[in-house]
Amino acid sequence: MLPFDAILHPRQKQKYVSIDDDLPAPARPEKRTFQTSKSRQGWRFGAVNCAIAATVVFLVNLIMTIVCATFEGDHEGTLYVGDCEKVKQINKGMHILINILSTVLLSSSNYCMQCLSAPTRRDIDVAHAKGKWMDIGVLSVRNLRRISKKRVMLWALLGLSSLPLHLFYNSTIYMSISAFEYRVAAVGQSFVDNPDCKGCSTILDRTAVDLANNTKPDRGTSCGFYNIKNGTAFNIAVASLHEKAHTGLLDRIEPIDCINQYGQMIQSKHGSLILVFRDEDVPSVRDECMSANSPVFFAAETKEPGVDYIDVPYHWICPTAQINNSPGCDGQMDLDKVKQSPANWTVGFYPCSDGDNSRYTTCSRNSRGPIQYCLSEKVEARCELRWSIAIAVVVILLNAFKACLIFYTAFHIDENPLMAVGDAIVSFLQTPDPTTVNMCLSSQKDFTRVGDTFSAGPRRWDNKRYQWRHSVSRTRRAVTFLMMSIAIGVVIGLLLMGLYNLTGVDKTSLVSIARIGFGALDPRQFIGLGFNDVLRNTLVVNSGQVIVSFIYFSYNGLFTCMLLGYEWASYSSERKGLRITAKAKGAQRSTYFLSLPYRFGLPLMATSSLLHWLVSQSIFFVSIDRYDVDGKYTKTESTCGYSNIAIIAVIAVSVAMLLFVIGIGFIPYKEGTIMVGSCSAAVSAACHPMSKNIKGEDLVCRKLQWGVVGQRSDGVGHCTFTDGQVEPLIKENMYAAGS
């Protein structure tokens, strides 16, 4: 196993020079006046960087809000109107940026919260005198009851400010998609070639259409099944399409492209269309709603699905496909059947007239074809990228508040807490703790159940081979694993519900599910919550972001404890300078991170950012502008949407994170080390130097190693840090620290 130095970047191994030479020690005042130069060292340097990062995020948010406020559009908050694919890509890119910025804020908060919860030597001495211990080197909740009220207040405000920030941030910018209803008319080639629209005024029998709409006939009657609402309006629309065809205002689309472009749950790119057959392939039988001399032999109007109901709008594409004895396309599986043979694609659903009274029988002799091509009506792309000024203002205020808290932490916390385990070793070696004498083999576990005083005395070395997981308390492990397991279980449950509601798709096929799209708007994946306002939908869709934030804090703490144990174990296997957060002297090493090296911290930040983004694609805010068959705007609907394939990605990443941290927990430490974890009492017990070091030279500035340094007359060995030679611990021997 590599020494702890191997984790560091080469540049981080050098000694950092600063004006300050203060070290955390009781001999010096706990409080001091802050000097500007101190911001360039140790944990304060990291806190200043966090403050700068939070300020940069604030400026980005502020500038973006000011720029967005200058845009004007048909709707309030419109930033861009255009091609839906382009809007989708911009929206995806903006959400990636948002989640990177939110992760920067979250990580900065985590860093400063760990600094604020770190104990001073005075805090530790008071706790040890009462038989209690404190955490060192990790973000700690248990420390809050024993640190100053000012730091507790700052800690709480930093944590609480993250809650509303993640509830709103991802909904600052969202995509609004237009949904067009449209008409379909199937005709022969002569209808298109003829300059006159013969029979256009009598395509549909208005009486039959009105009767069908009033009586709501069974699905076996195509007049009602294809949603023809107004016969006169349909006749006029077909005449208009005929005129556009002759003036070049309709796009010619080949059959396979026509199927792909109109086989969508939400139609946002195309309007009404004409399906063109060869004249000899036009069936002789007309729909019961049509006039006998109608040039149109098949007609349909779509009804776009709403946020509270699911209806496949492209039934007309494959009416002869059968699923559960029901005609029409019920989803992607039926559509795939048509795509397999686009050269044979036809339409037409007519009840048989040969005496067969079966409810859903189609007569193949009435469905002729194939379709030669389609003529599609051009519509203006109306997908929009929008933003909410109210949410943006809330985010800016919370961002500014958080940045101020971080600045205050960096420049106005006068106490000198022990941030890293190296700081604690320095303090305890310079001023040994009398409450932990004769306890050099005591581990964190030995201090979990104590009374008003610690239990001292020689202990037998059992030579147990510890693993990374042993440096983490069982409570911390249980909380983290339970939180992640519950979250994964809930997400799996939501996935199963989502798949259950996904009609017309092979739910066992990942390819079939993925085909719908990553974060795609699909009415089959809408959550009908019964409210149409932005605020409540925003709170629902971003609730997952808050959960991910809690998991990040917990996961970060777990990982930090393991690496803290790794650092401690390295002092038992090699001689090295102490890693401290103050100015380095002698062989000491100064560090800008606390207990989580950048080579671990940055990938963890990247993973957190990825998980936040995946969650934003798994459940998201949906805004749909509705347009009727005549192209008139009707209403805007808002709801929550979800993406099954994105949910699967969230599960995959979460499970990978859980398995990874469980797996590395079984990595063994080298033999001959005790497990102090983050326990201040265990660290203190291991840091009672030999008498000559107390009276003589400055031990803490040299390269040190922990191990057996001597033996009393009664045969009890003594273990501590020394710059001299150390002997390995021997199994079954007794050891205790003494002065």
C-alpha cells in the first residue's frame, strides 16, 4: 500500500511559506486578532478559496439573471424560441452548468462546516475532563454541543441555506414545448395533381359527424374513433391543404420519415398532412362519415395527450395493428411493426360490411395501399427556453447569503481549532493530556462507552489487522448506508411505477425504454399532481436534489474518516513529517485540504455533480403550450415529468457509489497500528512523548514515527511518536503510555 504522501500531488508535498508561525497550542492564546497574511495558510486558505468560489458562482448567477431580464418574448421569461432539438440541447447544457455551480456551493459549504465544527484544544480539554470525546478531522454533529455558539450558528446557517437553494436552483431555467393538434387526410394522386379541389366542400357528411360526436359511438366506428369534431371545419382545412400543396407550402416526406416524425407523443414540429396513394390503390369503400364522392377516403384529427391523461395521438398511423384486440397504435411496439416495412405502409380502419359483426374486425380489402409519400404542413418551431425571475432572485439571495457566511468564517473566526489529525498530534505532543495517560493502545471503540472518566491501564496487544472501515464509527456507517439504501429503494420503487404506467413499450427491454429519450417529454411519463403552478411543481421535482445533498454530506464524511485512518496508519509504517494546517516548520508539511486529499475530493465532487444532474433529468418541471388543429394557442399546462432511463442511470450511479465505498472499506491497513479514527481521546492517548522530548528539543518539527519506544521495569511497553527508532508491537505484550 502506498504511503499517504503518494496520494498527494507533487506540488502539494512542498512546504508552503507564510508569515505566520503560530501553531495550535494551549501555551498560546486561543483567540487572536486576524491578520490578512493568515488567509494565505492552512484551513483559512481553503476557506478563502471557498468564499471566492461562492462569490464567482454568485456573479455568474447575477450576470445571467441580468442578461435574461433583457430578453423579450411571447411569454414571460422567454429566452429563446426555435428548433426543439436545439432548445433541448441548450436546456441540457444549462442544467449541467447549474449542477456544477450548485456542487461548488455544496462543497464550499461542506468544507466550511467541517472547519466550524472542528474543536479547539480548550474544547477538547473540557470534554475529556468530563469523560467525553470530540471528532477531529471530519464534519461532526456531535461536536456542536461543545463548541462556541457563534460557530454553531454559522454551521447551522450554512447547512440550512443549502436546503432552499437546491429546492429551486434546477428550476431556474426550463424548457417549454409546443404541442400541435393536426388533421390527416388520405387521398389519391389525382387529388394532388388536380388544380381544383373537387369535392372538398362535401368530404365529410356533417350530419353523420355531428351524430357521431353526440352519441360517442363505439371504437369500431372510425368516424368517432378518429376524433373528427367538426365536419365543415375539416372540409375547409383540406381545401387549404390542397391549395398549399399547389403553391409549394407543404413538405414532401418519404413514408419512413413520415412515420418517424409523426409517431411522437407530442407533436411540436409538424402540422396537418396529406397521405398520398396511387389512384389504383384507393379503396372503393368510404368511411361512414364521408360522402360517397369524397376525394378523401380516410380522415383523422389528433387529440394531444394532456398532463392528467394519457392518449396516444398517432393511432391513425397503424390502425390495422392489433394489440389486446384493440385497433390503432397503442405505443412504440405497434409503431415498430409499421417501421419494419415502410414500403407497405397503409392506413384505413373500416367495419366489415359482409355480415361480420365482430367489434374490432378490420377488412383487409378496405385497407389498400401502400402510401407513396406524405405532404406535411409547415409550422413555426415554438419550443422555448424559459426562466423564472422569481426563482432566480431567490437563488441569488441565497447564494449571496451563503457567500457572506463563508467570508465571515474565513476572516472572523478567531479561534484556532484543530482541523486535521496532524494539528492534534502537535498539540498533544507539546502539551500532553493528563486524562489519557497510560492508555496508548486505546482505540476509538474503547471510548464509545465510558463514564465520567476514561479507564486507564496497560492493554494487551492483539495484533488485529484493521481495515479502512474500522476507522469509521458504526453509527456513521449505519446512517450513511441506511440513507443510501433507502434512497435507492425509493428510486427503484418509482422506476417500477413508471414502467407500469408506460403503455405500449416493451418494459423489459432497456433499448425500448431508452428510445423514449433521456429527460424526454412524454405524456406517458407525466405525474398528474392536480396543480398547474410553477412553485409547487418546482418543490416536487427538486425534492430529490435535497436528498442527494444530504447523501453527499454523509458520503463525504464516511470517505473522510477512512482516509483519516489511512493517514494515521501511515505514521506507524514510516517516519514522516506531520501534516498540519498551520505554517510548516522543520519537517512538517503544510496542507490546504483538511482530511480529504484533492485526488479524492475532486472526483467525489464530479460524481456528486453528475448525480445532481441525473436527478434533474429523472424528474423535472414540464411546461406545454397547447395549440388546436387550426394552430390557435389554447392554454399552457405545467406538471412534473420523469424519465425512466434517467432514473435507471441514477440507480446505477448510486449503487456504484455504495458498492465502491463498501468495497474500499475492506482494504487492510498495515500491521502494528491502532484505530483512533476521529476520536480526540484516542489520538491524545497515543501522543504522550518520552520525558526527554518534553524537556528537550522541539519534537513536533521533526520526522516522526509511532511505535514502541521503551519499556518499564515491570515489562510494560510504551508507545508514542518519536524521532528516534521504534520497535514493532509484539502480540500478547502489554503496553501503556507513561511520563
